[in-house]
Amino acid sequence: MSKPMPEEKVFKDPVHKYIYVMDSIIWELINTKEFQRLRRIRQLGTSFYTFHGAEHSRFSHSLGVYEITRKIISQFERRQDPDWPKDQRLICLCAALLHDVGHGPFSHSIEPVFHVHHEEWTCRIILGDTEINRVLRQVSADFPGKVAAIIEKKYQPEIAVSLISSQMDADRMDYLLRDAYFTGVNYGTFDLERILRVMRPYQNKIIIKESGMHAVEDYLMARYQMYWQVYFHPVTRSSEIVLRKIFRRAKQLHQEAYAFRFMLPPLERLLAQTLTIDDYLELDESLVQLAFMQWTKEEDPILRDLCERFLHRRLFKYSILEQIDHEEIARMEQKLRERGLDPDYYMEIDFPADLPYDVYRPGQIGDKPPILILNERGQLIEISRKSDIIRSISGVQLGTHHLYYPEELLYNR
Amino acid sequence: MSKPMPEEKVFKDPVHKYIYVMDSIIWELINTKEFQRLRRIRQLGTSFYTFHGAEHSRFSHSLGVYEITRKIISQFERRQDPDWPKDQRLICLCAALLHDVGHGPFSHSIEPVFHVHHEEWTCRIILGDTEINRVLRQVSADFPGKVAAIIEKKYQPEIAVSLISSQMDADRMDYLLRDAYFTGVNYGTFDLERILRVMRPYQNKIIIKESGMHAVEDYLMARYQMYWQVYFHPVTRSSEIVLRKIFRRAKQLHQEAYAFRFMLPPLERLLAQTLTIDDYLELDESLVQLAFMQWTKEEDPILRDLCERFLHRRLFKYSILEQIDHEEIARMEQKLRERGLDPDYYMEIDFPADLPYDVYRPGQIGDKPPILILNERGQLIEISRKSDIIRSISGVQLGTHHLYYPEELLYNR
Amino acid sequence: MSKPMPEEKVFKDPVHKYIYVMDSIIWELINTKEFQRLRRIRQLGTSFYTFHGAEHSRFSHSLGVYEITRKIISQFERRQDPDWPKDQRLICLCAALLHDVGHGPFSHSIEPVFHVHHEEWTCRIILGDTEINRVLRQVSADFPGKVAAIIEKKYQPEIAVSLISSQMDADRMDYLLRDAYFTGVNYGTFDLERILRVMRPYQNKIIIKESGMHAVEDYLMARYQMYWQVYFHPVTRSSEIVLRKIFRRAKQLHQEAYAFRFMLPPLERLLAQTLTIDDYLELDESLVQLAFMQWTKEEDPILRDLCERFLHRRLFKYSILEQIDHEEIARMEQKLRERGLDPDYYMEIDFPADLPYDVYRPGQIGDKPPILILNERGQLIEISRKSDIIRSISGVQLGTHHLYYPEELLYNR
Amino acid sequence: MSKPMPEEKVFKDPVHKYIYVMDSIIWELINTKEFQRLRRIRQLGTSFYTFHGAEHSRFSHSLGVYEITRKIISQFERRQDPDWPKDQRLICLCAALLHDVGHGPFSHSIEPVFHVHHEEWTCRIILGDTEINRVLRQVSADFPGKVAAIIEKKYQPEIAVSLISSQMDADRMDYLLRDAYFTGVNYGTFDLERILRVMRPYQNKIIIKESGMHAVEDYLMARYQMYWQVYFHPVTRSSEIVLRKIFRRAKQLHQEAYAFRFMLPPLERLLAQTLTIDDYLELDESLVQLAFMQWTKEEDPILRDLCERFLHRRLFKYSILEQIDHEEIARMEQKLRERGLDPDYYMEIDFPADLPYDVYRPGQIGDKPPILILNERGQLIEISRKSDIIRSISGVQLGTHHLYYPEELLYNR
């Protein structure tokens, strides 16, 4: 069903050294315009304002998730693990490659304002009238539907889902390594080669041999450190807040029939929440950044100011909420109003845990499959029941409530 | 003259680990909107189509050049080298930081078509009505002019120029290390710490102690490998050719008074070659990519097609020119014309040496200052006269003439 | 008092890239025969039997501790921290360099059998008739005594002691990085550069700025992982047990006036516990390994067999003690006696926590100074009171009691 | 013939991350006492006196050569290359693992004095009454002989020989990477993964696909830099000269029937050149270093002094021969004689090229098989005919004649 490539192709990758493509379906998917579009969407949204190296795109991350999935499966095949359903190889590779194809620009900020969900768009792109859909249908007429089912976590056998989406899936393993590499921090590294070696297919699940427990501990510690020091960094939060307020302001102005000096059809339909697939595919960071640049010349002072803040990195400052008394907050709001600025667009209380990221918290409802250790007696044990160190971090809530505000407007400094 | 920061600031950098800012002038320059704009211009132009990791911006490179310059100078100061003019510290740091501030999007492709020069624009930005100019004038009224003089290589003492612009300057040392890191190739690494240790100010020049010759050899080998394997990579060349042809087509259409469906004022003035500083500062990769996206809906079939090629990475293929006979080339041109396509926009013969990059060729007229070794008897010797290995590579011309063409239009594959 | 070197010397070091020597006293200390002897004593004792890369010596570690100390002090000096007593620089560097000079071969195994203590021998070497003593006395007649006082932790100001000996001293920071590098494991890395930046002298202590807490967390996690996965590795423990039993057997035979076929004077005086300094300086791993090689031809079957086991890596196997019932242990002892082997030399119950290594347990009596965080209000807080993650690991006791035994003698496999 | 292991074993390795053992023959060979002995012989002889990190043993290098060979073969098998003789797998792995098993301590210095050759001893150990021989004979009675034939380069098919012994064999690839890692220099790295991907079995040879030429260039440059900056380093040469002179002196004294205060049987038979296999296996660096330590108490002043020089790193200084006139050399000899020292033991002219190491010089008689590139037309071309850069370095003779002498005895400094 899957044709091998006449000659395998390689991509040079800073994280995995090389990414190997052996199937022509994968090669053709990479060359679709919908997949190439991921080059215009950064993996870490606005984090580049905190860590200037974090300018890498979802394109390279998607290749990385594919590569880790390929390596996991090729270990299963090499060892001829009996619990691995061999006919699931190609579909897993396709789902790994495509799992992020529905991401829009700065998803974390745009999604809550316009109620779009990238998983949903991933499925629409896979199932719609797209180049990706045409490539997938070469395999079989129902293949796009199956790939979408993995993305939606409704696929059987569920082992195929858990490769891409579980507490230790190819997605997370790639982004931890990749984000650590590009930000330049020391934390995100763990021993991928060893983890690949101790993963096993077992009764329709992916489990870990007991001898690999320390490598998993290391992976979870890396994740823990990355969340608190990179993903939840307050400067990144600040830029996301400014971004969200721009979108909220533009949406508000659109509802009030404000006459934008600069507008483009896909942007207009984003504000109106009537996006088509073709619009969505035009929505990339170039469009958003260009719009912000043009909006710095708008009449509306709030939109204009917020866009300048974002483009020129004049972000909000932050303070720990508990250290500010209520009267001070009231005074800040008052000052903003005196300057003609709506505090709704200039102040925000933020708590990192509301992000789509999360630390390892096994057992919560709706959570991804936990990490299971297979001990020598053949029992499956959730890892935090065996590891003191993991137990100690899995409940920890380190977040602080921060108040974000435009310091230079409020205080003379 | 330069105020120290109340507390030094650091940037996490994947190449240098940390970048240290100790002067408030530097801190303020980084926070100008003209400098922040460099985040929207990639360091390696279209190389990300060949090496997907190469998505880093001129922002991070500029910080890196600053940091290497800072380290060199702080070595000179620590050792109290008598030939180092101590009052040149701040101006060197400013010039290092700002040397690329005039770069536009995809400079290598845009500059030859519109006759813009990024050094010239760097000076215009430094001297014009900009935030950068206002920060620099805090030092003194003539300070912007002096910084611009370093960029133009007309400054005295010339040792200040050679830190930023010579055969082994902070600019080249940063980009080799940085481009190697982000592309993920193995070649570009050399022992920066050792080179910093053997550099000396000497009679208004930067020279190298004889004991450091091997480290310099290693640096030149790294450079040699990077040029042939990264900078001159034929896939990158192909994307640059497509890009150049888009700009040439748009310029041509503009001259013919073609009615573009999508146009923006700075873009129009680029085509008309009447750019102001404010236009230029709006010209970033977001604008160029957005324009290309919109131009895929233009009426002109050549502009439309070339933009699709660029955005979706449907580049020209290439063959070694010597392996194609003249008749075959004539046949290719004929076929293109039959399809209504002008061969001027669809075929190109390319030879890598015409790029602004170059391998080490000491002694050519107009070249940057060569690398000088100070031997134990106090004589200065150009390095290729002492090192067999450098002599062997300095004359080497590895380039091949390639013919680029749209394979799928010409051959049924 | 300390002469600067006419020209600074550098050592190429895999961990710190370069080690810089600027004082001629340091240079002369490195060149003494007592310091050169450290090349013949491995840093990690028998760990090379578990991690074959771990063959590095105490020589390179000692240079590393010196280099970290030098970097810490030069940060203090550069920032002109008022609480740093500038006149302590040279003595700290000497103590850092020499702190391990009294280590003998395989100290962890030899010390408990013969009641030698390496700190004590370090002081004897510093104070005795040695080249090291003569170099130190160039500074002043009481200088050797002061250096020894730092080693013994009786020196004032105590800040000088804590650079070399505290919960986050130069010694530990070097060995974690170095042992991780040479074993090749992923765990031991942390951001040394950042830690150096947040360390401060404060009221006769070394403290950490609050903003550096995460870097310290990372350091403590690295340490935690290294202890459980490298230092306490059961294969290393097994080789240490065999080694200890060899020494115990030889001591026993010596007490029984057994006629050794091979003996050397320093070895004899080790067994008799009458070592002189000159003997001690001859006691290196060459001598121990050569003796073991010769003892494989001894008449005593236990000594002969144990030496073969050690040299040819035929170690004891291990089982978790709780999983073996008492009767089985009795049967094992019986079988050994039937073969004429004394179970005292062939079985051992081991629990890793009795080692000189330890995880971070602040507040225990006799412990090294804990890690203190200086918050913005000027309060000093022990780190595990601020950090959930550190609190969670500081009390953890992961060790398991293992039974070690010669499997192939007891079971037919 | 080769039993797979019940479960594959791994060694953690700093260079290759992991070393995988899948065959029980390999596992048993590693556990023989003759192979374990390689832990007591350093890979780089006396280089640790120049680069203190270079304390790694031939044990880890031998595992590394095995691992690279295993990876090469598994690529051939995965691609099902038709020119690869599949039945050669096990014998190649054994030969790779064992190729250095006959190395003695400090071979480069000992071999020329006593006319031993490590390849010869490797064969004697493989063929003699040893544990290694017994393991190999489990495969078949003639298997040891075949393995020895590979070592002697007399085996057919010769492709099996060239994996272990050619201009780009597993031996060289491992030692360049490993020696670079442990010394900490920047030079020795190249892209092993890419080289493995472009190697092909072809008509009983190993060749390189044309597309891999740049990776080979990089490998040869790494080698070039390592030779001149690590292997031929004059400080290492000095320590080798001192070592050689010790052996020459001891041999001379033995011939004169000098009564050594300290002697051991294998050492005596080394001096007498009547070594048996059992003697040879006892000859390790422990024995040599212990002997030198004891000989510092000998009566013979030359032996005593040279041993002290070696142990305490009081090496000879060196000067470039051309810069010293003949009269000065005569004066130096005279001074030595006046002090009762024989210049034969205290002065030496050295030229690095006489070492067993060599730079890439294709086409010389007796050379190892050169590196062949297979171009697209199916022609085999020696690489220096295609690559300017390789041609430029392959003839280069950088060596300088140095004079080594005991500076402190000749000049008052």
C-alpha cells in the first residue's frame, strides 16, 4: 500500500541529526502546500520575545514528531514485538507528521478569542479539498478518515493514538528537545535513545520496562523544568496577553462596524468567525504581523497602541498579585481611565495553569494516558506510584497570580 | 560618557550561552523599534528551504556580533594591552550591534534588482530621524556620525573598523557558529575561546599570536566548509533565483503600469525605487511573504506562478551546465515559449562566486584586511604564507556553473 | 605576595574548555611530584567497571575545582562585591587545588579497612617535608598551616572554607560535570555559568540570589540523578565490596604472619598500619593493581580468587535483600563453607547510604553549610523551604539493601 | 553459528552514546581476562601529560571500533546491498573487537626498543592457549585462524579486512572521535552518521557514494588537525623520548648484568627479549609505572633520573633544530659529559613523521587501501583526484625537526 521511495531522503535536523523519509506518501505530504505553510508559523508563538533563539517553526517540529514515531516503530519491528500491530505503521507516521497541520498563527492567543481549535482544523484540512487529502487518498478512500480519527483520539487500536498523544508521546518528546535546543536552555534534555529502547507495545498500550524508570524520571524532570522556566515565563505570558487584547479589540471594533484602514478578506472572516479552509490556510504569521504593522496607523488609539506594543516589544510589566493591595489596583484603573484607556485592554490577572501545557498529573479526568511501568512480575504500575521523585513533582502547583499592566503609563520611571 | 546599567542584563543565547549587557546605551539600542525589526528578517534568507532549522533572525546574529566584540575588548582591557585605544570601547560595541540594521528582507535577492545596499541603509537609519539616532546622540552629537563611519570603513583608528570588518571579524565568527548551530551541520565549529585569547591589538591592527595559528586554520576550514556546503547550496540558490525573478517581474509589471490587485505603499515605492526610511522600516519578511501570498491570485501568469513556486517550495531544478549541450538549452527555451512563458523568467545560469560571500582570498584588491600572524621576532606575516593548509584552500575555486529550470514544465516526470 | 606568571598558562580541559593559571605559586604546585601523583589515582575508583569511560584521574578533577574557584572569585572581584575579603584569593585557590592531594588508591574501599582518612593525609602532605610544603612556604611560613586549616574546616573567615566545602561548593560542581562527561550519562549537567552569576559573598557566607533559584534546583536534580544512577550503581558497589574484601583478607593474613610471595615495603606498612608520608606517596593504583596481579599467584585461595575476580571483572552478583528469605541465605553460607570458602569474604549486605556521598539533606547535624537564598527583602532562607521540588527530594531515601554473593559458585548457570 | 543474546546488552559510551551487544560470542570475548586487560593500557600512551583528559584506555576504544563496525554492517544488511557477503558479519565483529588486544603498555615507545609488534601479539593471543581462543573456537575450529588472518590483512574476501584496516576504517573513525572527546580539543569531529550512510560494499571493496564526498573531506580534515595538534604534539613526543630512553637504559643495564634492586619476572624477560604469552599479559601500565617508581631508588644515576623525570613530568624541553647551530649542540653534549651524563640518554633529534600515525598519502607503496569515490557513471576515483582540498593536504609535510634536551641541566633558569 505504501510505496517505498526509490531512494531514501534525508533532512538535516539539529535535534535528531537526520530525519529519514522512506515512504513516498510521507515525501508527498511534506511537499503539499498545507504542510509547507507550517514554515510560516512559529512553534513557540511569542516565546522569541523572551528567548530570542526560539524562532523555529511548526514545520521542523512536525518533522521531528514524525522521526521519533518512525524510530519507535522501527524498534518494535526490529525486535518483532508481538503486541505491535504491524499494519499500523504508515497511518501512525502520517498522523505524527500531520498532527499540527491545523495550527494557526499564535494559536494560544487566537484560539480563546475566536473559539477556533487547532485539532478541529487539522481534521478539516485532512478531510477537506486539499493537497494533503489527495495524497492520503492514494492509500485508500477511507485513509484520510482514519488519520483524522487518530488526531481526534477515536481510533482503534488505541496504541496507535498513544504514540502521538499520551503522557510520553512523540509530540512531547520532540518539543522538549527542540525547544530546549532553540531557546538554548539547559533543562530540556533527556536520554531519548534510552527511552526508545525501553518502550514496549503491550496489550494495546505503550508501556515502559522497569529498568527504564530512571530515564523516564529524567524526561519528566526535563518537562517540569521547561514548563516553569520556558513555557510559563512571565515575559512570554505578557506578550501573549498583549496579543490576545489586540485580537479582542479588533473583534470588538469589527462588531461595532469600525472602518479599518487596512483589512484583508481572511482577516475579516476571522473577526466575523466565518472562516473557510482557504481563508484558514492564508492565515499565517506573515499576515498577522503585517496587519499589526498596518494597524499601527489606525485611528483607534487602543488598537494602534497595542499593535505598537507587540511589534516593538513594549510589553506589559508584571507584579505578584498578592503583593499589591486592592486600593492600588483601583488607583491603576483610575489612572488608565483618565488617560482615555479602557482597563479591560490594559490590565490582566494571569495564572499560568490555564494554559494548554501542563505538568504531569496522572489520574485527572480527561487526561492523556499515564506512563505505565511493567515490572518483572508482569504488573503495570503508574509511574508516580513507583518513583518518589515523580510523585513529589506531580502534584506541585508552582504558579503565581501575576498582574500585568503598562508600567510606563502608570508610573514615572 | 556611557552609563553602566544599574544591574547587568543577560540574554540566553544558544551559541554564546549568555549575552551580557553592561551599558545602558546598548540596552536602549536593543529596545528601539528599528533594532526589534531585525526579528522579522531571517539571517540566512531562503536557506530554511534547504536546512529547515535555519529560521533564525538577524536580531540574534546582531546580539552575537555585539557579544563577541565585547569579549574581545574585555580581553584587551583585562590584559591592559598597550596598543588598544581604550576610548574606542563603546563605539565599537554600538557599531557591532548595529552593523546589520539596514538589512531588508531577503537582501541577497532584492538588492541586485532594486540597487539597494544594506550598508547604505544602515547608515541612513543611524543618521536619520530614528529611535536609534536619538539613543546614539545621548553620547554626543557627533556619535551617530562616528558609528556610521565604522560601518562605511572610513573611521580612524582603523583598528575599530577591523573588529567588525576584516577576514576574521566578530561578524564572521558569529555567523559561522550561529549558522552551523541552527542548520545543524557539523562544519562551522571552531575554538572561539582560543581565538579570543590569541588576538592582539598591534599598531592599529588586530593580529594573531603565532601560537594561535592552528586555531585560525581551524576557523578558516570551518568557513570553507560552510561556504560550499551551506551558503552555496544549489537548493538555496534555486530559491534565491525564483525570488529574484519575482522581484524582477513585479518591477517590470510596475513599469508597464500593470494594475496589481494587491499592493501596499512601501512595496509600490520599492518597485518605483523611491523608498523613504519609514517605508524601508516597514519592509520586512512578513510584508514580502504576505504580498507573495496575495500575488498568487494576480492575473499575470508569470508573477502568479513564481509566487506559488516560492511559497510552496516548488523550486527550479538544476543541472551542471557543462553536461547540457547548446541544442538542449535551445529546445528548453522553445518549449517554455510554446507554453507562453518567457525563458528570461524561467531559466538561469548561476555561478556561486558572484555572491557577497567569499572564501579566504588574501591580497585581492578591495578585500577586507587579511589575517596577520605576529611571529616571535616581531614580524607580521599574512597567514597563507605560513600555513600550507590555508594556502591550499585560499586559491581554490570549487564552483560549478549550474543551469536552473522548471523541470516539471519541460519534462514529463 | 603571589607573583603573577610572566605569561598565563592554559590547560585544555574537556569540561571547562580551558583552565587558566595566572599565579606562579599555582603553577609550581601543579608541578610538584605529590600533585602529579594524582594522575595515578582515578577519580571514581572502581566505577570504570560499570561505566568504561570513567577512567579520569583526581589530577583533572583537582584542576577543575581550582578553575571553578578561580571563576567564582574573579566574578566577586569584577563586581567588587563588598563582602568578599580580597586577601583570601590565593589561599582559596591553593586549597581548591590541593583539597584531594591526600587521596589514596580506591579510597572508598581502603579507608574503612585501614582507618586512613584522606583529609588527614592531605594535611600531612601540606604540612610535611614535601615539595608542596616548600612551594607554599614561599608565600609565608604560616601559609601551609592556613591552607591545611581550610581543608580541616577550621579556618576563619569561614567564607573561604565554604567555597571548597559546602552543599554547593567548587568540589561538587566540578565532579558532577566531570563524572557526567566521562561516564557519558545525560544527568549531571547544569548551568554552571548561571550559578556563578548568582553566587554572592554575604556576611561571611556564600549565598544565592533569589533569581537564581531555578538554576540551583537544576544543580540539585543533577546531583540526585548522579547519586542514584552513577555513584550508587550496584555494579560499582560490587566491585568496591570485592576490593574491600581483598584488603581485609590481606590484613588478616598479615596479622597471621602469612608469608606473601609478593610484597613491597609501602604495602606491608599499609597492612601493618604504620605508613609514613613517603610510603603513602608511593601508594598509587599502579602499586595496588600490580600487587593484585602478583597475588593471583599466592597460595591463599581466598586472596588469590578475590584478586582474580577484581582484575578480570568477575564481580559478585546482587539481589534485593527483601526478596530472599533467611533460609536461602543460610543455605548460601552452607554451600560456601562446603567449598572451603569463608562466607565473611564472599557475602555482604550493602546499603548505599553509608557512603561518603550523600543527597541533599539540609539541617542534619555535622552537615556541610546548606544552600541559602537571599530574597529581595534581604532575608536568608534555606532553599528547601522555598522550593517544592527540592523539599521533595531532600528527604528521599531511595536505597535498597542488596545482598552480594558469588553467583557462579552457588548456582549452576 | 552465532547465538543471539537472550537479551541485548548495552554499554554506556560517551562517544557513541550506547554500544550494543547482540551476539553471545561478543559478550564472552569482552569478558575474557585478555580483553579486560586492555583497561590497564591507555589508548594514547603518554598523551595525558599534554592533554590531562586523555586517560582513556584501549578497552573503550576497542568497544568503539566494534560498535562502528556493527553499525556499518547493519546498514549494509538493512539496505540488502548485494555486494556485501552476509556470512562475514560475525568474523568482522570479532576482528574489530580484538584488533588491539596485543597492545602492550606505551607501545610506541616500547616496540622500537624491544622489537615487539602489537599486531603479532594480537595474533599470538588469538591463536594461543587463552580464554579468547577458547571463546572463538566455539564458532569453529578454524575460526581463530580466520580472525587472525584479518588482523594480518591476509584474509579473503578482502572487504572484511578493509572494514578494520583502510584509510577510512572503523579503527580510525573511532579513535579520532574518541581522542577528540577525551582530550577536549575541537578538531576531531566529523559526521559519522552521514559517512555510514554513504559507505557501500562494491566489488569486494568499501567505497563512498559521490554525494558523500564532503563528509569524507571533513573526516580527513579532522584527521589532519588531530595529527598535527594532538598526536604529534611536541610535549607528548618529549615524554615518549624519555620513556624510550628508560627502556633503552634498562636493556643496556640488563645486558651488562647490572643488579637491579627491583625486578619482576615478566619485566626481566622483556629486557631479555624472551617474553611468553603469559608474561606479555602481565605487562600492563601498572607494572611499568610501578617499576619506574621503584627504579627511582636504583643506584644507576641515569635510570634513576630518567624514571623520576617520567613519573613527575620533568620532561625534556625542545627547540627547532634549524635554529640551533652545530657548535651549540657540541657544547650541550660537552656539558652533559662533564656532569657524568651520557648524551645518548639525554639528547634526541626527533621528526614526527616516523610515527606509526600518518596523514592521508594515497598511492604510497604498502599503504592502506585508499578512499574511493563511486561516481554516477559507475567509475571508481581515488578521492584526492576529485577533491582540491584533500589533494592540497595529502602531500603536505608539516613536521619540524626538534632537538630534545634537559634544559635545567644545561642552562641556569
